[in-house]
Amino acid sequence: MTNKVRAMVSPEQWGDVDPLPRTMLEDEGIELIRNTKRRLLLEHEMVELIQGCDVAISGAEPTTRAVIDAAPDLRFISKASVG
């Protein structure tokens, strides 16, 4: 039995305008751990959100060494940003 992939999504509006990326991941059985604060997260909030995740989709939030170290099973980081 394989473990379910967990993906942290820190950009608060990710998937709101175009839900296709979100639904594609969900359709593949990936559990999305979402930022529900509707604002940029602080480093300690990122540390809490990323724990137990295999994938990180982050925006302008701080993806620091402390954040990365909080997820020893992290395999992939994607930056979702503009500019």
C-alpha cells in the first residue's frame, strides 16, 4: 500500500481563478493542505503547514531552511509567483 501524497499550498488564492491545477492534483489523489488564512504566511506558519508534506507549492511566502527542514519527506518545491 502506498501513502497518499500530501501537497502544501501556501498561496492563498491558488486555484481560485482557474481551478484546473487544483482539480488535476485532487483527481490524482493528492491531498492538498491549504493556506486558509487568506494572507501571506509567516515563517512559523509555513513550518506548521508543511509538516508531513511531500510537495510544496509556495508563492511569496518565506521558503527558508527552517521551513524545508520541517518536512523531511519533501521531494518537490514549486514557486507560484509573478514578476
